[in-house]
Amino acid sequence: MKSFLRDRPLIPLTILLIALIVALELLRPGIVNERWIANTIKFAIPLAMLAACQTLTMLTGGIDLSVGIIATISAFVMATQVTTHDPAVAIAISLVPAMMIGLANGIGVGLFGVHPLIMTLGMSLIGTGCLQVYQRTVIATGSAIPDFLAWLGTGRSYGLPNSLVLFVPLAALIILGLRRTGFGRLLYALGDNHHAARLSGVLAWQVIIALYVLSGFLAGIAGLVYVGLIKAPSLSLAVPLLLPSVAAAVIGGTSIFGGRGGYAGTIVGALILTVLTTLLTILQMPEGFRRMLFGLIILAVTAAYVRITEER
Amino acid sequence: MSRLLRRHGWVMALFVLLGFLLVLTRVIQPDYGAAGFGSLARAALPFAFAAAAQTVVVIVGGVDLSIASMMALTSVTAARLMDGASEEFAILVVPLVLLIGLVLGAINGALVVITRVPDIVVTLAMLFVWEGAALLVLNAPGGAAAEWLKALLVGTVAIPFIPTMITDWIPKALVLLIVCLGVVWIPLQRSRLGLSVYAVGSDSLAAFRSGVDVNRTKIVAYAVAGLFASMGGLVLTMSTGIGAPIPGPYLLASVAAVVLGGVTLGGGVGGLVGPIIAVFILRLVRTDLTFLAIDPNVTTIVEGTIMVIVVMLGGLVMMRSRSP
């Protein structure tokens, strides 16, 4: 039984997700309908995209704590640039700082051997400062959300949220990329045994730099989707998503020490967190109790996970 | 001499940097003197306690993301208990709040040991828990602090037979910091327990095989961190006169100070002096940039850049020393 669960970590996670939805339906009969499902997916997608950054970096034993501010920067830059530029140009401009921060992270971690936690934390400090300085230069321009992003972020077609158009191919690309491509296998190899991977000829620094640039890029895209959903760019738009994105990846079974995990689990993890937030809101407890329960449930799920998947 | 340099080189370099910055401040702002130093010490106080708390946990090989939340929780608890109570009652509140901090930290440590989940994930979850608890104690900034506690932070220490010219440079806040940290840290570091904290941090398997109780050591280290965090929380209440349930910017600042202070992430190396000096350096940089009338937002960029450059240089030095 235990080994069965260990080989298929998605099964207990999906059971947990279904249990949460059942609990929700029991507490408030009729809430689980088409509209609610679409809404849940809509809010889970930006979180899942940020959690993708955490999953990919965690596979190599790293972490990316700058994704919250990267997503915020790209959303804010896009919203202010779109008033003077074409939407496509504004989106392209907004992804430049995202990838620059990712590049700096990659150089620090890959070339200088800085601990990823510290490197990405430092870059998020720098990013926060730069965003505030940038904000003062565009204070008069105002902001706008292009129709395309609003359609992508909030719209629904045939009852399903439009953001799936972007997310499904992206998720498929990540899942397949991790399983089938050389780059994906290199990430697992580096996380499993950094030294062995280097000795077998992996140019670790190149992989790490590419990885963190990719992570920055994904975070930037997530920010654009998220601002299409929230429709109000601010200086701390996606920052509150940072810690839940780490939690989603961890709940999804990706080991923070590297070498184990995958993106499918992370997606379920993001869904679990979104449903959990709804559940706690519906219980109408004081805000304090909700946060406490949120933390305790993250801890309980990961602890159970460690017990199930533990080697030995 | 060379041994002394090798062991304390980093801390000495930090002292030199701090001295250099003080001189620079004097050049930028000729009025800068004892009063300025006093307000620097007061501003640095909560950051210093946060950094001290983080240091202990990092030395034992972990990392504590819940420090700012623990500070918020202990701060609101103190403010709520002292609200409307007599001045004498506050004498009871202080040890109670410190005890609460110790227990919060011990819970963090025990959960790390029991669940076997990585430290960073456990303390990430506990960040939400303590923050939620703080909101339950007080859901909006409020409460009060006893007058004598507030007075502890303001002004300078008067020592008989020493001219005020010198004592002017000894703000009460600085004395409070040194006494509070020293009373806990110096006996701990000299004891067997302190040695095992370093041993577990540098190699927990080796420590286990030499008979160190790894689990107990970890719990103690986290409990001490909780104690320091509660001191930070008390200081917050003392300096503002109220308690605020939303955690301040102390988590990022504590990690920055620890790294700058020469404590390596991964554990086993470093002490408490480095991070405290680092806190003062970071605060002073902020003051200097304000004096230079630079946009305060640029200050955040400068702080981040200092942190990144320092760790990059540190990484480079490490790589050089590793390769023959």
C-alpha cells in the first residue's frame, strides 16, 4: 500500500482535492457548479504558473523567491507602457525586466555559487526598489489593461476560463519537457547529485542560468495573466502569491532538496490551495483563524507526504 | 595574530566598514553626533533582535521564515496585556511575553524534528499560523505600553565619574541590546549545548555519532530564536507604544544581516556579533542616503545590491579556497 502510494503521489493528492470539494459542497449545498469551477480554475492558474517556477528551480535543489516581485513588475510595466505603446510591444517590454532578474539570479547561483534562497531574495529586494523608482517616473501616465489580457484573465468560453488556452499547452510543455527532453533530465540530475552530474560532463552553470531565466520568464507571464484577472495593477500585486507558490510546489510533492517531483503534482497543489482558501472563507471564521488553519494544513499535508514518500 | 585574523577577520572587516561609514556620515552631515547615533541605535533595535534570532537558527543548520510573525505575535500580546493595566503589572508582562516567545520557538523546533519536513517549509507554514494568532490577539493596531518600559529606550546611560561627553555616545537602546543578547548568548555559547549547536549545524550526522542529541539541540536553538524574536516584539511595543498584528519587514532584513554578518547558510559557522554589526551598517547606509537626499526607494536597491555583491564575493572566495 505504502509503495503503491509512493509511486503514484498524484492519487492521494487528488483524493485530498476531491475531499475538500465534497466538504465545501456539504457546508454550502449547491455552491459547486460550473461557474464556481471556472472561477476556481481562473484563480488557480496564476498560482500554478508561479509554482511552476518553484517546481523547476526546486528540482535542482534551488528556490526562486523573486517570482512574486517579477510577476508584479511585468504586470505593472505592461499596464503603464500600454498607454503609449501597442499591446504586443508593451508585453514584450514588460518581459525584459522579468528575464533580466532571472538572468541575474542565474549568474549568481550558477557562476558564483550563491545560495539560491539568498540570491533570489536579494534580487527581489532590488526588484522592489527598481519598481518603486520606475513608478515615480510613470506617475502621470496612468495605466490600462489591454482587452486581450482581460479576455485571457477573466473571460469564459463554453463555461471554461479562457486562461486555459495559455495554461494547458504551457503545462503540457513543462510536464513533457521535464520527462522527455535533455534539459528536463539535466534538472533532475543536477538536483539529485550536483557533483556526479558535473563529473559526467554537465555544464552546470549553463543549465542553471537557462533555468533561472526561464523561471523569470514564466513568472512574468504569470504576472500578465494575473493582472488580466485582478485588473488593478499595484506595486504589490502578485507578492502575496509568493509563499503560496512555494507551498503549492511542496504540497505537490516536489522535494525542496531537489531531484524529485514533477509539475502535475504542483498543479493539483495549486488547486488544493485555491479550494482551501474558498473553504476557509466560507466557514466565516475570523481572519486570524483562517490564516492559522491555512498554515497548519500546509504543514499537515507536507508531513503526511514525507511519511508516505520517505525512502527506507 | 594571524589566527585571530582568520577567525575574526570577517567581523573585524565589518567593524572597519562601520567606522568608515560613521566617518562618512560625519562628512556628509557635520551635525551628526551623539543624538544621531542614539536614534540609529533605536531604529536598529528590532532589526538587531530579528537578526540575532535568525543567526541562532542558521547556525544550527536551519532557517526560520516565521521570525517577523513571532515578533508581531509577541508585540501584540504585550500591548494587549499592558492596555489599561497598572505600571507595576508590566513587570509581570515582560517575563510572560519572553516565555511565550521561548515556547513559540520551541514549537517551531519540535515540529521540524517531529514532522521531518524541511525547516524552510515548516517555518513557512508557521509564518501563517503565528500571523493568524497575532490577528486573533488584536485585529487592528492598538494596545498600550507601560511608561517605564518606553523610557528604557530613550536617552543615554549616565555612569558616575565618566564625563557626559562619553556617556552621550552610549544610548540606552544599545546597552539594552547588548545586555539582552549577552545574558542569553554568552552562557549558551560557552556551554556544552552551545558547542552542540555548532556541531549539529556543521554536520548533523557526525554530531549524532559523537553522541550529541541532535533533536534536542535543534529544539533549543529554535527556542532561543523564539526568545530573541519575543525581545524584538517587546522592543517594537516599547518604541511605538502599541502593537501591530501585521509583521514588519524583519524577515528579509534578518536574512540580509545574517549573510552580511558572515554566518553561512547551511550552518556551523559564525557568531552573533557579525550580524548585529551588519544591522547597524545597513541602517547607517539608509541614514546616509537620506542625508544625501536620495530617493528612499533607491535605498532598497542599494541594500539589495550590497547583499548580492557581498554574497557573490563570498562565493568566489569559497570557490578559490576549495580549488587547489
